[in-house]
Amino acid sequence: MRVLNFGSLNIDYVYHVEHILSPGETLSSKQMEVFPGGKGMNQSIALARAGVEVYHAGMIGEDDGQFLLDTCSENRVNTHLIRTVKGKSGHAVIQVDETARNSILLYGGGNRRITKEYVDEVLGYFDEGDLLVLQNEVNMVDYIIDAAYEKGMRIILNPSPFDKELERCDFSKVSLFLVNEIEGRLLAGTGYETEEDGEKLIEGIMKKYKEAGVALTMGEKGAFFAGGDQWYYQKCFPVDAVDTTAAGDTFTGYFVAGLLKGGRMETIMEMAAKAAAIAVSRKGAAPSIPRMEEVMLFGDSK
Ligand code: RIB
């Protein structure tokens, strides 16, 4: 069984600020750094650092994409399916405040240049039973889901960012959703607009998508997994938070890696939560994602 991650590759411009800007406000940042990122690439790197052989598909721009391609290669992410298009790669303008929270503005660039022909070409390398990991930072997500389902691939979706384009997707074809609380509420539909507890939220999602498993990450409040009639709760491991960017992507990569390797769900959740905690204690997106050895050494007492 092979693993394909069809997703974004971004250059992240990270501005360290006292507080996240309000509309109309002007503020000087304290520092600016550039990191490789993008939900897609972060999740591929997390999968690879957790020990999974992953094929990444997506588009980079010929002006600035080499940096992203090199980052994938250095992390043993298979880059043969990544294509270069004219112009710029996707990028993100990220503010990180003093409490490590962020706000992210995306520029699509190459991530929005996916064509049907390219999707068909990529999926041509995969077979029934192979796994597809997807987020919502590239265009054509609806078509990718339909075409992969048609092939008999299993589909894991992190519906992030949760925007109008997802309305075109047939979520009944998804085997596993990975969501944060905001995405979870939107996926569950009306009636979950307020602060719901994790269990109620998962019940709401599972009422709509009965066949799918759901992993819900709730930051400091921990994470839930539900699938069939099984429920698991995992506490969050507290760390000195520096930058929460890519914490969810790290959880996703390690969670999916755990599922692929098999084993007890308690262990899979624990490893994913530990990996995410380490990512939060470091700056940047892709560079903050730990290797498996580091996750194994992360103490239980933390
Ligand atoms: O999930 C974090 C990622 O979101 C960042 O790396 C940024 O590029 C945006 O895609």
C-alpha cells in the first residue's frame, strides 16, 4: 500500500508581533523569518519523520520553488510527482504573537494551479487500497476526492482551511477526518456554533458521516478519536509554547503514520500528541516537526 499526499507547498513569512493585528491597525514586527511550510508539505514531512514513505503531489513556482523541493528531498519525501509552474509558489504571511498563537494569510500561487490532467496523471501511479491524504489549500479538492474514490483509494481529509470550496466535495467518500474545533463545528453543521465539548462535537460529525472516523484536536484541551463504536481521549502534553504553527499538521502526520504501522490507538494518540507538543515548542512550520527518535525520548511526565 502506498501513501500519496496531494497538497500545498508554501514559503512561510513569519512576523513575530506583540499581538495579532486588528483591522486598521499598523504595528512594527519584532522579527521576520522565512520557513518552508504549507499544510500539505508539513504533513508529508511529519509522515516522513514518523517513518512513512510518502509521495507528495503539488505545484511549486519556478521563481522560488526550489527551496520547497529541497526541503522535501532532505526529509525523504518522494518528490517525483511535484511539478513546477511559471510564477511564484504559494506563500503564507504568518503573525505569531507573544503567547505563540498565530494568524495566517495565504497566497495560493502554484497551489492553485492544479489541473484535471495533472490529478489524473498523479492518481495513475496509485491503485485500489492506496492511501490519499488531503487538505484544502490546493484547488480541485472535489475532483481529487472523486477520482481517488473511483480508484478505490482510502481518503483522509484535513478540511483546512474550511471554506466555501469544500461545499463541492462529497464528504461521504472520506474515511477519516482530522479537524480542529473550528473545522469540527463547521463539519458537524448547524447547532455547534458555540463552545461544544469534544465528545458532543464528534457525535455531531459522526451523525452526519456515519462511516468515517474522526480525530479532533483541541489544543491545550487535548484530542479525541472516534471510529465505529470506539472512543479515545488524549491529554495534551504541556510545553513552553513558542509557535503553534504546524502543530495540527504534525499531529496529522504522526496519527496517520501510527494508523499505518498498526498498534493500539492509545499509543497512536499519545505519539501524535507528543509530536505536536514538540512542534509547538519550536519556531516555524516544517522545521518544527520532530523526528520519531525525538518523540520517543519525550518524557511521559511532561
Ligand atoms: O498549518 C500551518 C501551515 O498553514 C503553514 O505552514 C502555512 O503555510 C499554512 O499553510
